[in-house]
Amino acid sequence: MLSKLKKEVKLKLLSRLLYGVNVSCNICGHSFSTFLPYLGRINAMCPNCGSLERMRLIYYFMQQTDIFKPGMKVLHIAPEKCLSEKFAEVWGSNYIMGDKFEQGYKYPPGTVSLDVTDIQFPDETFDLVICIHVLEHVQDDTKALLELYRVIKKSGAGIIHVPFERGRTETYEDPSITDPAERKKHFLQTDHVRIYGEDYKQRFLKPGFKIEHGDFVKKLDSKTAERYVFKGYDFFLLRKPA
Ligand SMILES: [Zn+2]
């Protein structure tokens, strides 16, 4: 609790020190001379709300499209705090947050226990499922994708996002590697179970999803991308056919 408080105070102080006009966070609306570094990336994290590049890009996409329809039933897996606060404002009690609780992690209040490979909700419950940077931690991502597909309504959508390595044609995974130090060596993080290659989209399509807005990042004007610091992240929407 104390460390959380310290982190929040530190962020508020940094937020004041970095006040400026060079970059803006489209989630919290604050502007800064620069964002904070994060995991070796410079100019990445909003000092006010903690948003990262992919979160700002996804939120920008949602603002620019018709995805923010009131009354939608939404499941957000491993919810990012900065996004969850915005989503709760729009969707209220129709917005459900779920995560697999693990020691050492913090979860927004109201988050329910959820295993992405065995989701407790009936078929076709949600209009939208959001699952950002989760599947690289999940051993059976095929099952997880089938589960995500199952709980999405017909014509509903998924915002499913994973880190992937550009130029790597095939996803690299080896379930025999379970030691955290070995996982870091092979998959770059102690709790990652694979490195997705450029073939990750084919995995996403297997349950039956169709890709929409695959050209969204390409269509962005450079000024917008630089202002909100999206850093060329890939993005597309997955649609379950009617
Ligand atoms: Zn922010």
C-alpha cells in the first residue's frame, strides 16, 4: 500500500516537472515536455496516468471509430488502470474486468478472477472483449483465442493485442522452458512463454475472426502519431462474423 502511494506521489511530482507542450496523452488529456522512459524505451509512459504507447493508440482508435457505443457489454482482461477508468465511465455496470490474480501484481478494484483459457461467462455474452498484452503469458494461447471468440457475440469485436518481433516470420515457443531465468533468456521476460513472430495474425484468425481496420496505423498522420507517441505499433480490430 505504501509503495503504491509512493509511486503515485512520484508520478504526480514528475507530472508537474515534465509539464510542457511537446507530447500529449489522449487518455488523461495532459501535455508534457516528454513522456517517461519505460522498459528501456524513451518517451513512453504518461507521468500522469501511466498510459503507454499501445494504450494511447488503442484509445485513439476507439475515439475515432464507433466502438464507444453506450450500452455495450464489455469484458476487459488484465485491465490497464488508465483505460479501465475511462471505460467504466462509458459502460458502467456493463463493463467487466477480469484477471488471473498473481502475487506481486496490482488489480483495479472490482476486477474478478478469470482464466482466459476457461472463461466463466456463457457463449456470446459480450459485444467487445479487450485483451492487451496477455496471450504472450499464456501457454495455451489457441485455447485462449477460442475462449475469447466464444464469449463474443455474433458481429461483436475483439481488441486483442500482443507484442511481436518485426522480421521474425515464425512465432518462437518451447513449452519445456519453464524456469523464469531461462524464459527471460529465450522470451525476453521471466513470465513470457513465447515471442510472437509476424505469423501471429494467422493465429488470431483461426477461431473465425475477420480483421477490420488493418490499415489504421498506416492512415494516421505523422503529427498525430508523434504528438501522442504511438511509435508505430501495429493495430487491427478482430470481428466475429454475424
Ligand atoms: Zn495520461
